[in-house]
Amino acid sequence: MTIVPIGKVQLQEPKGTDSAYWRKLHEQLENVTQEVIGRCLEELLRTELDQHLKRKRHQRRSQEAGATDLRTKCQRCGSQKISDYRRNGSYERGLDTHYGHVHFRMPQVECQCGGSVRVAYRMLKPRQRIWEDVQVQIRQKAGLKMSLREIKAELDACLGGSLGLRTINECIRATQPGEEVWRRLPVERLPPVLVVDGIWVTVMLSNGTQRKDACGRQRSVKHGERRVVLVAQGVWPTTGRREVLGWVIAQNEDQASWSDLIALLRQKGVYMEQVQLVIGDGSPGFEALRQRQFAQTPFQRCIFHKLQNVSRDLLPPPQLSRAQARDYKKAILQQAEQVWEAEVESDARQRLRAFCLRWQAEQPAAVATLQRDFDLTLTFFCVQVDASLRGEQWPVQLLRTSSHLERENREIRSRFRRALLFHSLEGLSASLLLFFLMRKSVFLSVPNLDQFDRDLDALLDLGHHFLN
């Protein structure tokens, strides 16, 4: 245990109006807090140095003759014998923390050859300028969908200085090993329902050439390319639990890209043959893969996307105004929605026939879109009956559409719009990891930041232990 005596804390009573009173009191408290933290850091560093040197200040070195410390090394002769080392004063340095910019004295160690000794402190890394608590804040804010400039603005106000965008970006990208661990961790329990979908984003990629910027520095020439994030979400209908199981970043939604996502799920212990229902938007690449590899698994065509396609093919009369055309399409879509609100499959088919008779002459394209692959939109009826026979109650809202995953994607799109674009695939992967971890820790619309930090630390620890 390290005990740091802080002495008496003296505050001068502020004067002035109420606003000035509280402002000056807050400034004094901040200054006292930063001073105490600086003194604590100094004492912790001195205690850690005593452990490295195996002696306290003013204690003779001969008592530990021949002992070595692998976490220390002379930069001139390479010696690791602690009997060759001696303390050599200290120098002042600063550190950005959650409490503001803190100043403290950094102890120095010198070898008998005159060279400087590098000590691997556990509390502070060489050339570290932002402390771990600031890095935690950066990752939390990134998980909360804040852009780099928004994070910078908040931290600059807290630190009283300027934190570089590059530093913030490197802190976020440092979590990328956690994404590699997530890809390998098995799922604790197989989800009965699997929902898949894709979302597009712009990524800046290098074309292999370089140019000089305005400051004369060599920069890679980049161009924007569209990439799709294929996401798989597991659903447990009996409990209502929903969780993103994995994702892959691909060039398009072709069969090979979807195969990569299915291979990732297999690696995590999720086999499509064991899933009781798969919900998708009817992507041609996924449909071709499904027919080839797991055609026997029940597949539900997403009703949400089906209605979107019907809305796309609706043609309002040309004499209607913009508002009238919107109301015209809305009324037809409401009638189409009632097809899947039937209690049994036979009633749904009867409602479809009534809808087609009503709108076949006026909206032939929309009717044809609704009839296309219609049988695949009724799979949830059979799946719900099978669950009832097993004594399980599966809510129909978890079986008909991929709307819950669409809500996740809506949040992702909000994050993408704030970022505008990503300058690397690694940065995109890290951002997705932070986002999904934050969404996993949300309870009743309130994010549990402590749970988010614990989950992220566990992934990073596994990544550094196994991947390195």
C-alpha cells in the first residue's frame, strides 16, 4: 500500500455574484484536485522505482549485488544489473487526465557508465501524454456515436488544451485487436432465429502512390470506395434477447461475401443447419448461397423490405400534388400491411387475393412486386406453430421482419453520417466493435459504461495475450 500525505487543503472563499462564486470555487477545486493527483503520481512512481531497484532512497546498492531487473535497461551499455543503477534526480512533465492537465516530477535513473536507464513503469508508458482514463473516455464517446471532432471539442474543454485528432483516432484504432477476438469467441447459446442484413459505408483506400502536402510531408493518395458491412444478429424469441453475433466488411453483397459471414458464424459455433429460422431482405447473393448450402433451413423474407419494394413501384396519378401522392401511397401500403396481420396463413392468402383484385388494374407493378416470392413472407406462421407445439411462445414481431436489426443499422448509419467517411478498414472495424459493445451494454435506453469498459478490457486483454 502506498500512502500519500496530502496535508491541509486550503480554499479561499470566493466573492462576487452567485455565478462568479460558483465559477471561482469550481476553479479552486480543480486546481487542488490536479495538485493532489500530481503528488499521488509522484509517490506512486517513486514506490514503483523502489521495487525495480529493490532498495529505497539512501539505501546502499551493495546489498543487492548481481541482481537484475528485466524491466530496466541502460541505453548506453545495456546493463540490467540494478547494482549499476543510481537515482539521478527528476524532471517535470505533464499528463492529460480526466481531471485536467496534471504536472508532476518524473524520477530519473542513471547507470554507472553515465548512460540513461529506461524503466518500464506499469503506471506510465514512455512518451505517454494522455492517461488511461482519457483513453477510456475516448472509446466511450466513440461507442456513443460521437465523431472525432466532437470528441476533441469535449476533451479540449476538459483538459484546457488541444488534443490532436490523430491521437484520438489512434486510441480508437488500438481497439481493433478486440474485434479479432470477438470473431473467434464462441456463442454461449445458439440463437433459434438469425437475422442478416447489409449496410453501406464509404472508406478511403490508398491507390499505392504518394504526394507532398502543403507542409512538404509525404502522404498516401487515397480515393473513396463503397464497402458493405454484412451483419448477423441472433434472436432468442422466448426471452426477447437480441445480440449482434458478427460482421464482415465486403466489397458487395455477392455470394462470396455472404459465405465469409457464414464461415465467421460457423467459427463462433452458429451453424445454419441448426437455426430454426433465418430472416433476410432477399439479397440475390444470400439467396444463392442459401439455396446451395442450407436450403432446408426455414427462411423468412423480410416484410419490411417487401413493403419498401412495393412503395417503390407505386405510381400515384400525375394530377395529385406531392402531399396527396404521399397520402395515396400511404393508404395503399396500409392495406398491404394488413395481409400479414392475419391470424393464420389461409387468411393472409385470402387478403392477398383481395388486395390484388383491388389494385391490379391501377397498380400492376406494385401488385407484381407483392406477389413475387410471397410464399417466403409467410414462413413465420409455420415456425410459430412449431414453437407452440414445443410449449414455447414466440412473439410474431420477432419472426416477420428484420426491423430490429434495421434499428441497429439506423444507429450505425447515424454514426457513419457523423464520421462522413473512414480512412481505413481498421478504423471502421474498431468503430463497429465499440458501437456494438455499447449497444450490448444498453439497458432501458441507458448505456452501462462500466459494463462497456469491462467487456472492452476483456477483449483487449485476450487480444494482447493470444494474438501477439
